[in-house]
Amino acid sequence: MSSSDIFIGETIGTAVLILLGGGVCAAVTLKHSKARNAGWLAITFGWGFAVLTAAYLAGGVSGAHLNPAVTIGLAIQGGTEWGDVPLYLFSQLLGAMIGAVLVWVTYYGQFQAHLTDREIVGGPGAQDTVKAVSKDEPGPVLGIFSTGPEIRNVAQNLATEIIATVVLVLAILTQGLNNEGNGLGVLGALITSLVVVGIGLSLGGPTGYAINPVRDLGPRIVHSLLPLPNKGGSDWSYAWIPVAGPIIGGVIAGGLYKLAFA
């Protein structure tokens, strides 16, 4: 496939992934959303359907990696040229940022209402939130854009992301890639989306299951840049874990594939 195919497919596909995945997080989180408090099941299935939609959309163009951990795993396995990896990663990050901006546009009114609500930000309007805005602590809507742990333990949080990503990438390597390296087939995309749902239900509780570096980093960058009132910090002290963990998981999965399945 050409460089333009990779760029277009990965950018659009990852944008759709984050638009729908971040969108379900916004729907469940924000006040004045009809899906507010719909819960973890809504989030896990929403992300699974996001993967399914994005994979169908981009599969015939770029192979629908949509995830640097998948790209790296495929490169180790031999299905992707190492020379194409930087373009895949750049396109995925760009798409993730575009998708996060589209979530903000879609829920603009809900973001404004949520972040000026006394129950959310404290005090009359936005008057008492200066300290929160200046800190690197997670803001009240950061969870819509990126992940965060329920218990902050570096070793556990990193291990959780590694383990969950190994499951994802190994599942893709063993059933989703055809012999020509053209990406996920129709059935593979469906199975992969169900694997993502399963990971969310079983392994997502500790950290929110990033399992994709750009899924976390791209929207986190957007959160830090958007003109959201009283948005608080972007939690950059944690941000390396959902990047490093999935990359390590992708490397391990690629190695396991070559060792056990090649």
C-alpha cells in the first residue's frame, strides 16, 4: 500500500475510533447528556463498536492498525515494513487528536454546562477553581479524553497496560492478518472489536485500559490545549504509563507470536 493510503486510512480511521470512543465517555460523564451515568458496560461496548466501525472504514485502505502497539507488533511479526512504521504512528496520533476535537465540538454545550456547574467545579460559577486549573491533577473532564488509574501504583498500572495490550495484539496477530499483509479481514475486525470489549470488561477496571498509546496521548494533548473552562490539569505525571505500557505490550506480543505461532 502507498504512503498516502497509510496516511489517509490511519488518520481517518483513528479519528473515528476516538470520536466514537471518546464520545461514549462524554455521553456517560457530562451533565445534560441523555446517556449520563449509563455506566461501565456502555463505555466498554461503546469502545468495542468504535473499534469495529473504524476497522471496517480503514481496513481496505491502510490495514486499520489504528494503534502504535498493533503497528509495532505487526512489524515484529513481519506483516508491516519497518520503514512504514513512523508514518503509521504519525497518522494515528494526528487522527486521535482530530477525533478528540470532534468530541469537544459534538458535546460543546454539555462541556460548558458541566464545567461551570457548582457541584462539579465548586464555588459560585468558576470563582473557586483557580488552584485546580493550575495543578497537574486530573481535571473533571479529563476522563473523557484520556485514562487514569483508580489506585496510583506505577508498577501495577504499567503491568496492567502491558498485560491487556499483549492480549489485544496477540489476538490480532493470530487471527486478523491475512498472508499478504493487507490488514484485518471483515471477520477479523469483528473479532477484534469483541476482544476490546472483553478486555474492557475484564482488565479495564484498574487503569481504564488505554491499550493504545495514541488513544491516550492524542486526546490528552487536546485536553491541555482546548479552551475548556475550569478544566483542571491533564495529569502529565501519569501520561507516560498508557504510552509505554501498550508499546511494551506490543513488543512482547510480537515476540510471543514469532516464538509460538510463526
